[in-house]
Amino acid sequence: MKLYRDQGVVLRTHDLGEADRIITFLTRRNGQVRAVAKGIRRTKSRFGARLEPFAMVDAQFYEGRSLDIITEVSTMSSFAGKIGRDYDSYTCACAMAEVTDKLTSQEGLPDEDQYLLLVGALNALSLKAHDPESILASYILRSLANAGWALAIGNCATCGTPGPLHRFDVRAGGMVCESCAPRSAAHPHNETVQLLAALQIGDWDIVDRSGLTARHESAGLVTAYLQWHIERKVKSLDMVGTPLIHL
């Protein structure tokens, strides 16, 4: 029996049998891990609420034939409780967890940068450091960049022509010049383009000063860009309150 220990954030849970639950983590050193928490649904479970979504824990596992088994858990952060008390933060955290799950779906592949991005975003949500939807949009862009899909903003995504640029094409990878822009390319406001750049690098002075129109427009573009690259719908985004989130 091989034991190992790692830090992890709970992404999702699934009931198993009458008393057990499968927990999906993003861990710091082992990437995505799916493991069984034995007896967690019983009232006297020693794990209890420690393994709720968004919880950051230090856990010990042993390797099983198909699923690993959780043997010890200690809480490292109170993210889950604070986020769960605020609806906007909760819905954004659900979307973050689903995005992370899809971007790190290959189990056992380490991705410490992705782990640290998620921890930082959840911490910002729990502290209400910024508008929750802006934290979510920034997390999505930075996670995609970490996966190799950085949004092109300053230079044309197709030919490299430097800006200023005024058209946005999801298929090309971001902002494009007039020569490269297809008819279907969006024409976002200048403030929206500036906001996208700020969200991708985490320039919160610019993000916090942005107007509601730019935030809504950028949310739609970020969502479209995300779903184009992962080639599937992120269902949790349906709960997020931005009117343009379904673009």
C-alpha cells in the first residue's frame, strides 16, 4: 500500500453507495486526484464538512486499484464557509471549479501554477477583494494562458500587427486587425479591450475602475473564448449573474 500526502482544493463531490463520497481535488504536486472518502455521509464521520467544494485541505491518500482512498484530512483555509455565505461569490466559485476540472482533467499530471491560480482566486472571493465576476473573468483568462491559450490583445492574433486594435475574433485567439477580421468578428468598446488586458495580467486598479458596460461585454467575450477552446459548455456559468454571459 503506497501512501502519499498533498495539499488540495476540492473541485466537486459525488455520492458513492450509501455512506461514501468520491472527492475530486486539484492538488499541488499530483494534479487532479479522485479519491473516496469512506463513511463521510454518516453523521459521525471524522471528515464531515472538511471536504466540501472549495475547501483547501492537507490530505493523506493511499493508492487503490481504481480510486485512491482518503485516510486523513486537515483544513488549511476557511474559503468554503466564507464563499458559501455570499451567493455571487458562490456561483463564481462553482464556475472556477468547473473550469479547473476541465483544464486539468488528466489525473496525476502536476500543474502547480494552475493550483496556485485557483487558491489565489478563491482567497480573493472569500475576502471580497473585488467584484466576484471580475475575479472569475480574470481567473479564466489567466488559467487559459497557463494552458497555452493566452488571449491576444496588444497585437493581432493572426498577423501580429501592433495595436490599437478594434475587432475581436474568438477563433483567431483575441483581438485582430481590420485586414484579418472576419465579418463575424465582434467590435468591443475601447474600455472593454483595456479591461480584458487588465484582467489577463491582474491589474486590479484598472479592473476596479471599469464601468458596468465594459464588465458585461468583457464577460461575454471571455466566456465565448473559454468555451471555444475547451469545446464544451461550462454549465456553472448559467448561474453567474452577468446578462451577457451566454454569448
